[in-house]
Amino acid sequence: MCHVRRLAYNQRVGEISVSTFRVAYSSILLVLLVLFAGLTVTVSGQNGRPVVDVLRVDGTVNPSLVRYINRGISKAENDGAVACLIELDTPGGLLSSTEDIVRRISEASVPVIVYVPEGSWAASAGAFITLAADVAAMAPGSVIGASTPISSGSEELSDDERAKAVNLASHWIKGIAEDHGRNEAAAMAAVTEAASFSSSEASGAADLSSFNRDLLRVERLNPPLIDDAGARDIEELLVRLQAGIVLANGETFSVPPEARLRYVGMTAMERFLLQISDPTIAYILLSIGMLGILIELLHPGVVLPGVLGGVCLLLGVYSLGVLEANYAGLLLMLLAFALFVAEAFTPTFGALFAGGMVSLVAGSLLLFSGTPFEVNPWVMGVVIGAIALIFILVVMVIIRSQRRPVNTGREGLIGQTAVVRAPLDPKGTVFVEGEIWNALMESGRANPGEEVVVTAVEGLRLKVVKKSN
């Protein structure tokens, strides 16, 4: 009977334990579901807030920036952003890259805002990009304009070609201004007269003072070049845009008050390609590359200069291609290093070296001739001087090593002091450099223990003379 009661008790305890476990499990699951639901609501609430994507463009306009801007606008389109804002500061850049950016802005399915921060430029190519935006804004202290074409590709422009380029660019920027309801005359003046405008002048809030007023026949720009010139930062600009602005297509655009900024930075590869696309960096990479290969050719087996030089040379050539450099300058620099190599192996007493220096200086000056870019003159001078100095030092080391007497192998025995082991009369043996050699005395006799000097090596026998005291 006790046994039956014990079984019933254990069964009841087991049922209670299972029930307790189920209750605890259900409670924990319920808590997790509540937390997950709260988190989901919070995240969805954040994701539901309107977003303005911000791209930061600082530097020359080149294909690296084209890829970045294209990716940023595409992200804004795919994510349903309210707008894509480009914070612009550029001294100019390539016409081909400018065309790509303007085309991408015009094809964007989201409004594109271009904002020039305080103290920044929208010069040359930057003016085209700014005027092509749906909303063009400048901070106080910023400048726009000076858009006269400098070149077409990597060649210098003749007078006729320059006139054609200026005429084409001026009508292109006029078309951009016309499409967006901006001042066409002022836009054309930025190209034909290299006119520049402060933010207050571009917005029509101040009298013109940057160029000949007779060109526009007015004291103030009406209509203005830009839409806003009062915001000192992006946040203030978005507040000002909450009131709404009429776009060129007649639609009203406004930024919701709850909109948040989402900065879209460059990827590591985009930043790297942008950095090496700087003309000064490209020139330094090219020079280091050629110098490294030069050292490897003059002193084979060092390896590191050759490997480093090859990498830098390839990166430099890539950068020159991106910047549409003048290939005549590149060929002159290559000729300079070829002359340096020839000088090291040909006794011309510096004639080839002098020709190489002339070629190097000419190539450096012509490398970015006919392009909107230039190398810092101080950097150019330092690089040319360093190349000349390093070449001279390397050649001096090579000459010194060639003149140094051989101290290894059989030839290295000549001039060494040997100790006589077997009498030299005139034949015998000597001990030199840890080895016993057969020796022939050129004159006289030498006894064991005396010192002689090796004068020649003939097969397996040394020729010696008695060492003078």
C-alpha cells in the first residue's frame, strides 16, 4: 500500500515539475517576443523616418569621384531617400568626368541638392555640377564660377580649338542654367569671361563686383544662379528647405522636419583611388617607380627597390591615365631614366646624365601641360634634385666597388701574405688563407717559417716573392 502511494506521489510531483517547466518556458518565450516586438517597432520607426543621403566631394573632379557620386545617388534611389545632398568643394577637374556627373544628376529619380560649404569653391567643373542640381545652395564665404576650359584631353589647345571649346562649354552651361531656371548670362560669363561669384552675388542678394557689370547689363542677378545662400551648414540648409522650393519642373520640393541625415562615405578603395589620382601624388609615384627600377638595374639582386618601384610605377601610370596626362611628358621622363642607365654602363663622362636631366625636367613640366592639373613646383624641384643625387650616389658606389681589389676566390689570393711550409728552392709549399698551396719562388730562396707575398695564380700553383721587411 505504501509502495502504491509512493508511486502516486512521484507521478504527481512529476506532473507539477513538467507543468512548472512549461509555464517558465512560456513566460520566457513571451518576454522574448515582447522585447523583439519592441525592438522591431523601434527599428521600423527609425527606418520609417525620412532620410537625406549626404555625399562629401572634396578634390579634383575625376573618374574616382564619378564612381562615388554614381554609387551615392543610386543608394538614395534604391533606399527611397527624400533627397541626395552633395557637399561640394572642388577647384575643377576633367571635362569628361564633369559630363558624367551632370548626366547622372539629371537622370536621378530623387532630388539632388548641391551645397558649397563656407570657404569652399565650386570652381570650373564644380560650377557645372552645382547649376545642374535640382537645388543649388552656397554658404556665406563660398565661391562659384571660373569655368573657362583649359584643355581638351591631354593636348594643348590651339586658338581655334580653344574658341571651339569655350563656345561649346558656354552653350552647355547655358543649357543647364535654362533647364533649371537659373541666370543664363551669368552662367555663360563664368565660361567665356572666367567670371566668379560670391554666394551673395550668385543669389542676387548683392551687387556684382567680380567682373564687368556691362556683360550682364544689371547690378544684381535676376534670376539668380543659385537657390539659397544663407545656410552656414547642412542642418541649417535642411531647415530652410522645410518651407519648400519650386523646382525647374514646376514641382514643389520640401524636406520633412523629421528627416535625418545619413552620410554615405567613400569605400576604402574609392578613397585610395582618389588619393593616388592627385597630380602631385601621381608624379611622386611615377618618379619613385622609375627610380626603384633604375636602382635595381644598376645594382641587381637588391630586390626591394625593384619590387617597390614596379608597384609605384604601375600605380603612377594608372593615375596618369585617370588624369589624362600628356604622354609626351611621360615619354620624356622614361627617356631620362633610359639615359641614366646608359650613363652607368657607358663612359661618357656625364654627357648622358646631363641629357637625362634635361629630359627629366622637360618631361616633368610637360606631364600635365594642357590639363586642368599641375604638380606642386616645390615637390617637382625636390623630386628632380633627389633623383639626381641618388643616381650620383649609386653610380659612385658602383665605381668604387669595381675599383676595389678582389678578395675572394683565386684572384683574391694575389697580394696576400703566405707562410713557407716546405723550403722554396725555387719550388715548395706555402700556407695561405687556411690552405696549403704549391708555390714557385720567382727569385732567391725561402726557408720554412718565412713570409712571402703571392704575385700570381697559375692553375694550382702560386707564384711568390720574398716579403720585404
